[in-house]
Amino acid sequence: MNPLPHPPNPKTPDAAERRWLRRYGWLLPLAGIPLGLWIGRKTWPAVLLVPTLATDGFDAKGLAIGLAIAALPLAWLAGLWFERRWPRTRRWSIAPVLAALALLLADVALRTNLGQSLFWQAVLARSGQQHQAREISLFRLEAADQAATPRPGIVLAGSSQLVYGIDGAQLAALTGQPVHRRAAAGMFPTELVASQGWFDFHPDNRVVLMLSGFDLGARHDLFPEAIRPLATLSGLRNLLGAARARFLLRRWRALVDLGSAAACEFWRSRDYARFLLEHPFRAAETAAAANETATAEQKDAYARLGANGEMVALCEEALARFFADLAGRCREIVVLEGQVNPAYPGGELADLSREARDLLQRLHRQGTVRFVPREEQVLDLPEDLWRDMTHVGPEGRRRLTEAFARALAKPAPAISPAP
Amino acid sequence: MLFNSLDFALFFLVVFAAYAALPARGQNRLLLVASYFFYGCWDWRFLSLIALSTAVDFTVARGIDRSENPRRRKGLLFLSMAVNLGVLGFFKYFDFFVGSAEALARTLGFDPPGLRLGLVLPVGISFYTFQSMSYTIDVYRRQLKPTRDFLDYALFVSLFTQLVAGPIERAAHLLGQITRPRTITWNGIQTGTWLFFWGLFKKVVIGDNVAGWADQVFSGSVAWTSGSVLLGVYAFALQIYCDFSAYSDMARGLGRFLGFDIMINFRNPYFARDPSDFWRRWHISLSSWLRDYLYIPLGGNRRGPRRTYLNLLATMVLGGLWHGAAWTFVFWGLFHGLLLAIHRFVRGETAQVDPPTVFGSAWRRLATFHAVCFGWLLFRAESLRDVAGMLAALVRNPGWSAACSAWTFQIVLLSLPLWFVQVLQERTGDSLAPLRLSLVPRTLLYAATAGGLILFANTGSRAFIYFQF
């Protein structure tokens, strides 16, 4: 007997649904389980862009997907039954609430180790020549791995100076400790502070940073798109807590954006969800024009260094809050004073370097961080070891890594109070 | 202030909260202030143009109503037309016609002086001018009694929900709603929320994303092959529909919040079975405006077949020119005029009586869609030279790149909810059919819409295409 009698008006959506279920509903249980198993088998080859990847013929997750597809007509019928019995005035709000719950569950699923692995492995496989996509996906994959099985070690946090300046494997070999990379291009103080939640996964961590006047003045405004993929609630609290009300009021759109990113994994990862959408079948390629734009942006950044005093003050205050907060969540924070190519034109840099040093010395005296000034690093990086104004070449990278290892091996140096 | 911006969300929240707290008369005054503020956010200087159009048409309509002298009535109507079309013509078409004349003079060997003024086109001028003109014409035709309240009329012209990109409302429909007290209802909020967010989804998830490929193809930054051109035209067809119908949906949604019933402007146009059907579904407020105030006064189909075809061509050419001051728009209008004329010639004077078969219907829809797409090629191309180049590539340069595959994947994936909703609307004949779905499909649709907005919304704040018209 057909459980779905013909409704009086065949044109209503209700009638259309019943007609569809009557005609095609049986297809879902029939095709659901093979379809689920096929999805289960094809997921990792599709994620990694390796169609030939050998996968098991049967897996529990694929079966679960298949059963969910197969059960869809039953859930659908239950919904139709429910609609008839629930008062019309009340039932309109049920679907939005269920949809919100479904999204919440999906967000939670994306935060799990499996969700993170699937998502960021897919980004990594497609990153190709997109360096930022590669760095962020490596960052997030390591962070997901650490969240699943936290292991203490040296946490390297910072910008592209650190990404290209430190060899993680060499540093691990020199120090005998595991090295966890939490660095990405463009991770200047605002981005660094906002990402704090990724550094404090173990109380025995040694968080190591390299900061200079260049970092302090590199951002002339708040850039939500740079902060968004790594924003965390604890970090955002310190970043925004350091800003003045007027500054925040003027950037209220950025606050909404970053607040959403810190609270919702979907929003935080949205730039890379779009990246996956744009590169579904093969790795990204960077056009020559994009490289030229990047170079032009770099030159612009040099020219605007420290142009916004308000941002410099915000960075200083945010860093102070960040270090004070982080100090209670890890064993030690070591900050090495960074440097740039000796050929870098002077201008604002000297003042900014002085300000950065003053700040770090103050924090050192307070016992919040261990500051290693340049003169203590025993590090010679002449002009020819730099590939541009801020990034070292291969030999510079080796020397810088050794300097880091030496600094980490040494006990905390005493610094005389500034005059 | 774009509908798809946080600024607008804040603006609307403040306006809605104040609106809910005010009595009916105060609500209209609040909406008027809010509408002028909304428009002034683009360029406050152009508020004077809205005010001028409003003042002229309000005064003229009252004068026409009071007078029984046909010459005086006609003279007043002429004054209204002259002011409205004069302002529109000056800001929108002056540079175009002067530029075209200069080009012609240069072709003939003259050296004309540069007379172009480089005018900035006031946002939405074509919409509110047509809306205001329809009021005067309706009063002239004695189809409408003019309002005595200037501020109510000013609100009719400037209501922010549909001020800058339509629908082009008629006074008989909207002005009555303005003068009557309105109530905020749960039903209005529910349907308003759906319409607004569905419009937002169409705009920022589909329209703005597929625009990426359409822009690349039409700007010539990717090589023109049959695959890239075809996909580019499909992408633009989807973009312009999602962009424009999104604005109309959002306008309707905002209207529902405030207790207004804004007219439907689109009825699944890509399901049209013939060109005539397409224009009954696409930009309905403009096509019905052109029908009522241009095609029928020109004689419509009452003066024989030849005159009917001429009227169709003239109406559509002017409709094309309404969209913008460029020859591509003129040719687009001419193309649609020809389509309508050919369809009328083939069909004969009476509409087909036999219902088409499933395959016949599908074939007619497919053919109409592709004819419309050809029109979009004319509409979007930078120049007629580009049109020729793209058509040549379509025929002579076969090819399908990896980028085409990636964009096809993106276009199909993003537009899946759209097709689901459109098929449902088409089959039920109900634009709000998604709200009448049962629990499970409705939940899935809401989740897909919200998830799409969170993950894939293009937040680049791309303005609505029709703002430039």
C-alpha cells in the first residue's frame, strides 16, 4: 500500500515532494550504500590529487555516508509527517534552527583532526606555486596534529623572515628537541598576536620568535584578510584589548570579520575553501603578473614602514599583552632580535628598531620573555647573504639557524637596564 | 551603501528598530529621511536630481488632475517628460551622442572640437525617473488620482528598498501602500528574511564568483577558444541574472520587513519557451513599463503586422538604450526586437494552443536560452569588434583548457541550489515555494544557503551591475 496518498492540489511543494518520493525515493536506499562506499574510496585520491592512490574497497566511514543517504527518504517522510501535526504558526522556525545546528555540527566536524587533515591536505596538494597557501596549510596541519597528540618542543613563530630564515630540521638536530613551525609570510605582530591560540598547546613549549623594528612598523593598518586564517579567540582578545576605542570603532567591519573567524572555523578557513573551489582538479599556478604585484607590494611596504604611529603603538601594546598571557602557558619565550639587510635604506627603521629593543628589554626585565639582542647572537650576516632587503639566502639561513640553536642552548643573558 | 555590505546591515537594523516603534505617519517620514540618507551615501549632490524629479512630477500631476483643458494637460505632461528625460538624457546620453557624432565627423575627415563632459552617471537615475514618469502619465490618462501629500510622493520616488536598481514600481501599486498604514508581521519577517538571504546568496555566492570567469573572457585576458567563449557567455548569463534578480529579491525582502509588497521582477527567465515569454519573465517591471508607455502608445499590434514589427523593434532598441549609452546596448535591443518580431511572424497572430511535449518544451527552452545568451554576448562585450572576435573563436578555434574545467566545476557547484529552487518555483508557479517545502528539504536548503554564504561569499563588495543603468 502506498503510504503517500495524493494531496488535493498537485502543484503545491508538498505534493511535488510526495510525488518525487513516490517515484524516485526508492533510488536513495538502493544507490546510497554503493554511493557512500564509492565516496569513501575516492575521498583521499581526490583530496591529494592522486587518482591512482590505492584505497580500501570497504571502509566504515563510506558505509556511514551510504547509510545516511539510504535513510534520507525516511527522514524526509518523518519531516512531512511532522509538518502535518505541528501547528503552522510554530513550525516555521524549526527548519532555520535545524539548519543552524547542521552548520554547527559541520563546523565541529571541520575542527576535528580528520576534518582538518582532509581540508588542509587538499589545500596543500593544490598550493603549487601559491606560497601562502602552502605555508598556511602546513601551519594548520601541524597545529591539528599537535592538538590531537600534544608534544612539547620548540615553537617557531613569526613572519617570512623566520619561514625562509630558519631550517626547522637543522634546528631540531642542533638542539635535540622537536621543532614545531608556526610561522607564515606576513605574520607581523598583529597577525602573530591574533594567532596566539596556536602556540600554547603544551605547557612545556619553548616559543621562539624573531622580532625587529621592521616587524613593528610593517603594517600600516589592520588587515583582516591577513589575520583571518589564523585568528583565535585568545589572540584576538589581546590584539583588540590593546587598541583604543576610537581605533576599533573606525574598523568595526574588521572586528565583525575577525570575531567571526575566531569563533567559526568555516569563516576562518573560507579563503582556502574558495581556493579549493578555484583549483578543484590541479595545483595552482602563479602568473608572472602576480609575482610582479607581490614584489611591488613588498617595495610599497618598505616605503611605508612605520608610517602609521597608531599601528606601531598598537603592535607594542598588543605584543606586551600577548607575551604576558603566553608566558603563563609555556615554559619559556625566547625572542631574538631580528635584523634586515645592511643595505636597507635607513629612514624610520632606526627609530623603530630602538622602540622594539626598548619594549623587549622591558619585557625581559619583567621576566616575561628572554630577549637575545643582536650583539649576543654572534651572527654576521653581510649584504651578500641576503636575497632581498628582509630575507636571507641559503648561507644566511644556515648561520641564522645556528644562532638560534646557540641562543636556545645558552642560559638567559643578563641585560643591564636601559639608561 | 550596497545591500551586501555590513554598513547596510547596520543601517537597516537601525531603521527597522525605529520604524517598528513609530506610528504610520512617522514611519513614512522616517523612511523618507532614511531613503535620502541611503542615496546620499553614494553622492549627496545627486539628491537634488531626485528632489527635482519629485517636485516637478508632484506639481505637474496635480496640475493635470485639476485641469480639464486638454491642451494644458498635454502641455503639463510634456513639461514633466522634458524635465525627466532631459535630466536622464543629459547625464546618461550626452557624452555618448556627442562622442558618436565626433567619431562620425572624424570618419568624414573633419576635426571636431572635444565636447564630451565626462559626466558621472547618478546611480539609479533610469529607475527612479521611469517610476516618477509613470505616475504623471497614469494621472494624465486618468488611471490614477494624484496624491495630495508631497512627502508620501517623495517616498514613492525614493524608497530605499528599490531606489537604485528597481523594480520600477507603479504608483497604483506602491503609492497606495505608502498612504495606507502598514503592519510588521511574522509572516513578513519570515518571507522577508528568506528573500533577502536568498538574494544575497545569488549575488555574492553565484553572481560575484562566476563574474571572475566572465570578466576574464570579455576582457580578453584568457585566450578566446570555443570552450572559453561559450563558458564565458554562460557565466555572464548566470552572473547578470543572479546579480539583478538578487537585487530585486533583496528589495522585495526588505519591503516585506517593512510591510510593503514590492512587485516580482523575475520569474525564472531562463525557463522561457520563446522570446516573448522571456520578456514576460525578465525585468518584468521594465518590460511592462515599455509595453504600457511606449509599445502600446506607438500603436502596439493594432496597426497591422508591419507596424507591429516596427513598434517591437523601436521599443526594444529604446529598451536597450535605457540600459546604457553604448552601441552594444543598442544592438542588444535591436537583436531582441528582431527576435520578438521573428517569433511573432513565425507564430502568427494567435498564440499556440497545443501544449508542447516534454521534449518539445525542453528544446524550445534550450533554444530560447541560447538566443538570449547571444544577446548577452552583445550586451557584455566591450565593443562590436570583440563580438566579432568572440564569435569567430567560437566557430574557428576549438579548445577546452584546464581553467575551463575548473570554472565549469565552480559554476555548476555554486549554482546547484539555484537550479533546485528555480525548478521548484517553475513547477509550482510559486515564487515562495521554498518556504512551503517540508522540514527536511527546507532545512537542507537553508543549510546550503547559509553554508554557501559563509564559505564562498565573495566579499569584494562588487556593486550590482544594474546600478550603472
